[in-house]
Amino acid sequence: MSPYVIPILLLGMGLGTTATLISSHWLLAWMGLELNTVAIIPLMARHHHPRAVEATTKYFLIQAAAAALLLFASVSNAWLSGEWHIEQMTHPLPTTMIVLALALKIGLAPLHAWLPEVLQGLDLTTGLILSTWQKIAPMAIFLQINLEDPTIFILLGLTSTLVGGWGGLNQTQLRKVLAYSSIAHLGWMVLIMQFAPSLTLLNLIIYFVMTISTFLIFKFLSSTNITTLANAWTKAPVLASIAPFTLLSLGGLPPLTGFAPKWLILQELTKQGLPLIATIAALSALLSLYFYLRLTYAMTLTISPNTTVNSAPWRFANHSLTFPLSVATAGATFLLPLMPAGMALLP
């Protein structure tokens, strides 16, 4: 791909996300989502590999179906209520269709099956964009939807936390593990969205920091499956000693950064009179923590066999990722003391 094309595509993604963020009209929000999708498609298929092309095709079809459902639901809402504004969703039928369309776009369970397969076919850089930037616009629309009955959000969130926990247990590919991690974290955000939107925003920001750090670690180590993590000690011993903190932070282990949003969400759910939902969500967090412990064990407590089935790793250090990796890893590990200040800044 030409080096001049990539900045244009990234600019298109930025414009699409910005258009959705600033819009209160369904048609403009839909246009922003479509611009975002069209811009990332060439980035996903730039490696002319059958697996990448397959993942790109799956992603395009899923996003096209979600966009068609979103447009149909917004037109139906305008027909039934005469309103095009996102905040003026009054009829339950188009509102439910829009929630399901957005859930399909970001990969909430039970509409999640495409996300692990698509992420597995991408390189780590494009997978990072798909797991972070592509979530911003749909989540912005989610935050603007106000429902009288939050049952559908609770069902989607609880299902996503359980599926994200169970689905990642038996995975050996790191990109699929990160895909199920994304599903579980999005479930926590959607679970609390109708009760405390500021907590959803805080969780989203912390999730971005931790996910960026994790993707950069795997990219620095050139690791795509669990067995190659055993080479981390020989390639980057300092990073191998710090990376487990980032992984355990993703799992929500105290006293790391990822513990704070989960604790605040469980506290808010209890205040709203939903102790059973909070208990199930907390138990699902234990499932996620298990497979992060599995990655930590593979990275720190195993030794790579002498007769490995993998190709020999390239031993020269990759200095291009040093600064963003250090900043993201420090943020993912040590942001917990700043949580009160973060909560004070949020509306």
C-alpha cells in the first residue's frame, strides 16, 4: 500500500468518528459510522493474505448488515414518532432495533461471533485499531440513548461478561483472547450505561489504555499465540517482568488499574438494587482473570523448548515502539491512585 494512502484512510476514520460524536441527527450519525467502516476496510486487507481478505469480507458484511438495520430503525422511528434526533427515541420497537444494531457493530454477545474470527485474521496494528478506535462512535451513540426500561442493556451486558469470560478460557491464539476480553469489557460498560454513564466513559478510557498496552507488548514480542510468549525472557526481560501487571490489570486484579472501574460498577449496581446482577458480573470477572493468569504463567514461568515448532524469533530490538509502549504500560499499571481525580473530572 502506498504510504500516501494510509494517512488518508486514517483521516477518513477520524472524520467518521468525529461526525458521529458531534451529531444529534440519526442520518448524520449513520453517515459517520459508514465513513468509519469504509476507511478501515483497506487497512484490514492491505496484507494480501487469504486470512486477512476473509476477515475483511466478514467484517464488511457484518457492518453492512448492522448499518442497514440502524438506518431502517431510525427511519421507522421518524415514521412512527416524527423525530430524527437521537435523544428523542420514544417508540420501543425502533429503539430495540437500534440497540441490537449497535451491539452487532461493536460485538456484544450474543451478536459477538464475528469479532474473534475477524480479529484473528488481522495483524496486531489493525487489530488494535479495531479494538479501540472503532468502538468510540457506537459507544457515543449508546450513551445518548435513554430508555425507560434498561432491561435490554442489562441482558446484553450480562451476556457479554459471561461469554467473554467463558469464551477466552480455551483459546491459544492471543488475538482471540483479546477479542473475548473486548467482549467482556464492553459488557461491563453496557451493564452500567443506563445508571451511571460517567462510569461507562471512565471504563472505556481505562480499557483503551490497557488494550493499547497489551497490543503493543505482543507486537514488540512478535507473539501471536501463547507458546511464543515463553521467548519473552530472552527477547525483552524487562518487558517480560512488567507485562504480567498489564495482563492482570485487564483482568481486574487489585491493586492494579483495571480493578477500579469494576469495583465502582459493582458498587453502583448494588446501589440500584441489583445485587444478583452484580454478583454474576463479579463471578464472570473471575473467569476473565483466569485466562489472564494463564497468559502470565506462559510468559513468566515457562521456558521455551529447544525444539520449538515456531520459527526462530528475530533477536534485534525494536526501538520504534519503546516510547508508546512505556507510556501505555505505565498507565495500565499505575493509574489506580488517580481514579478519584478521574471521577471528579467526569460529568
